[in-house]
Amino acid sequence: MPLGWRVLRRLEAIMREEMEAIGAQEMLMPVVHPAELWQATGRWAAFGPVLQKLVNRDRRDFVLSPTHEEVVAHLAAREIASYRQLPQLVYHIQTKYRDEARPRGGLIRLREFTMKDAYSLDVDAEALDAAYRRIYQAYLNIFRRAGLAAIPVEADTGAMGGLASHEFVIPHAQGEDRFVQCEGCGYAANIEAAAFAPPPGVEGAPAPLEKVATPGCKTIAEVAAFVGVPTKQTLKAVFYMHTPFDGARQFVFVLIRGDLEVNETKLLNALGGGELAAADDADIRAAGAAPGYASPAGVAVRRLGEAGGVLVLADASIAQGANFTVGANDEGYHYVNANYPRDFAVTQIVDLAEATDGAACARCGGALRVQPAIELGHCFKLGARYSEATGATYLDEDGNARPIVMGSYGIGLERLMAVIIETHHDAHGIIWPVEVAPFDVYLLTLGKDDAVHARGGALSAALRAAELEVLLDDRAERAGVKFADADLIGAPLRITLSERTLEAGEVEWKWRDADEKGRLPLDGLAARVRAMLAARQQEHDVRRD
């Protein structure tokens, strides 16, 4: 709508200023991409059902752009030949399409949205690191100017792939993301990628394996209480059906210590991507396990690198402790004193556990705190993944062909606007930060005097001439209605002109986020208002710094 559109334009202006300050060049890339580019990088399949595909009248396959790494790599392969043409940093502000399974939160998660995405092209990893740092800081500047105290966190690279990535998040009770932050060293990471030190297990000399009756005990808590051990001395079986985007559906048996939970993002990464669904009892029995009483003991476990048997992925926690209680694959029975690898086998041990609130930081041992958050933006060190797939190379000083090293960086505009509203409002409406407000000034006239309305129009013109955005409310409405609408729309500064203030040669001013009111002379009003808004922005910058 018109007001929201004005906010998006102001956000775009901030982004352009910050990107061009670090030497980025703006361009415009296509929305429709040839399928061959996405097939070359493997993301035609790996991106999954989120990728919206279409076929034209000539039966050629195309993609509606969810992101532009393939296009940039193709552009680089066409345009760059020598190291003398590097580095390059390009960006654009363009529509993206993703067939999200669960769009939510108004503008928070959309199927069609606008993104400011940037791409760095460099000669090597060291040069990529330098570009990454510049864009990382530019993103912090963008969020600061938009009134958001973003927190950078380490993140999973997901379908983008690459060497490393950071998300920029803002804590929010209704956020769909979660991140951890260490109270000691400040380490911060998305829950999907968070490293932590699991609590130590119960150690001891391996005791003889024993099968015991555990009637009616199917949950970890019930088994631990019945046997008389802590949950960290149990092993939990979790079952999934995994569907690769380019392969056959398979059963996956996950084994983890009973006091921990499976991080499904880590699990999907270990499986090479795809989709997960819970396995049902029939799937579990078909694998040779007993629902509620399962373990790898007695199951035909697949050996690493072989095709037959059941794929059993175990978290490293199964070896952190001794004499575990685990299912016996016999309804109503568990084993006690089970020890790996003496009593059962697994296909592979990988990191599969999810950090929990209060867990120990892997870096300093301090307590990790889990918080809900909304993601604002993402930076990726892609490396040579896309350039190698598309043949994007350059000749170095010795004439040798080397892959161009890439980075990718994105901020969703509609989401950014929505988060600003989520974090800047009260019971009466929006409280826009100065730099992103649809209007700098809400100028309203009160009363029926024609002189008041005429002077209001002249003031509006003078403020606009001073390069201020002004919304003039000269409707024939009561004062209460106008004040309520001013609060709802949320312009930073409200200026009121009435018969009384006009007689005094003044206007009344009020900040949207404060109760304080004051008077300003009509003469020189535009210059004073500009100074007030600039000081207000600077004051907010100091607070956030």
C-alpha cells in the first residue's frame, strides 16, 4: 500500500548508500533463469520444492529466481578473463520467488518478496574474507540506520552451500528462528549450527550386558525411572524417512543419548540434504526394530560405504558415558549396561545433537542461552562451488586458470519493514525510526479557519522544499481523530497548526514516541525541523552504538 511502499523506497535508499560506500555496483538481473544454470550447480534438485519451475512454449525448463548465485557465476564466466578484472562486487534489488510450505507472519515469510542481494567475486579465500568483512559491516550499518540492533550469529549454509555463513537476527518472542548466545565469551550461533559441550555422561567400567523387563515403559523418562538411572545414561532411538531431492526414499535410524535432542538440520546435512518425515511403526518394524523398545542391537546395520542394511547414524554422545540402558528390540524389554562398540554397531557417528538452554559453550564453558529471533539478513562465503560448476575462471599472473571465489549476501526488504514495525510500536500504532518513516512530519491543521488551512498548505510546501517528506492532514475531522491517525501512521514528528498557535505565530510539535510537547516559531520552521530530525537520528544512533 502507499505508506508501506514509501518505507520500502527509503530502505532501498539506505541500502544503496551503504553498498555504494564500499564500492558495490548496482545492476539488474533476470527473474526467469534457464534451468541449465541450476542443473549445473546441482540446485535444480537440491533446492527442493521451494524452487518454482516452469516450462515455456518450446518445452524448455526455467526457474523463477529464489536467489541469483547461478546467474552471477554465469555472468562472471562470460565477462571475466583475468585477475586484473578482480575483485568485483555487484548488487541488485529484485523480486524473488520461493514456494514456501508455510508462509507466515504477514510479511515475515513470503512466497514472493523483494531482496537486496549482493555478490562478491575475488581471486582467493583471503580476498573473499576481506570483502566479507566490508559487507558484514555494511549490513550492520543498514540495520542500525533502520532502527534495529541486529546480532550476527554463525549459521548453517543450507541449500546455499559454501564455506561459512552468518545470519543477522533480532530477538523476538514470536520469531520462528532460535539462536544461542554464550553468557561468557559472547559466542552466538543459529540453533541449527550451534556447537556446545554436552554434559558429561555417567562413567564406569563396562558391566555385563543384561536384558531386563520394562513393562509399559516406552519413553526415555519412563525407562530411566523404572531402571533407576539418569536420562543421560540411556540411549534414545529416533526414526525418520529421508527423501533426497534426487534419490530414493530411505529409512534412517538415529541414536542419541537420552538427555539430548536431534538437530534435524544437522541430520539433513549429514544425509546430503532432502526432506525428513517421521517414520511410522510399520517402517520401524520393517527395519527389524521394535517401536518403543528399539536399538541397533540385533538390527542388520549398514556398513559405511555399503548399500545393504539399515542406515544408523549416531551422535557422538553415545560414547560419552558407559553402561547405557537401551531398547532390546523386544516389546517390554530393554538392555542395561550397553556399551558402544562392544554391544551394538552403527553406520557412522556424526554431530547430531541440538544445543539446549543452559548447555555449556564449546569455546569457553560458559552457559548458552537459547532465544527466539527473526532473521534479518544472511552472508555466505560460497568459495568456488558455483564458479567451478559454471566454468567461471580467471587467468592468474602466471597464466593459470583458477576458479573465481564468490560470496553471497542478502536482505529481504518486506521482512525488514515488518520487523521494524514489530520492534517499534505501541498500543496506538507504529513508531517509525527517523530514516525509514514514510513521512518525516505529520502536519495537521485544526479548526475551520481558512487562514489556518492556507498557512498549513504553505508550511507543507516549505517543508517539502527543505527536502522533508510531509503528510498534510487538512481534513475536516475532529482533533482526536487526527491525533489518533497520526499515532497510527507513526511519523516521527507531529506538527499541529491551529487558530490559537497561528495567532501566536507558532506551531505545536510532539515526537511520536514521547509525551513531551513544545512550540516552534513559524518563521524558519523548515530549518528548525530539519535540525530536530537530524539530532533525533543521531541520538538514536548513539543509543544503539
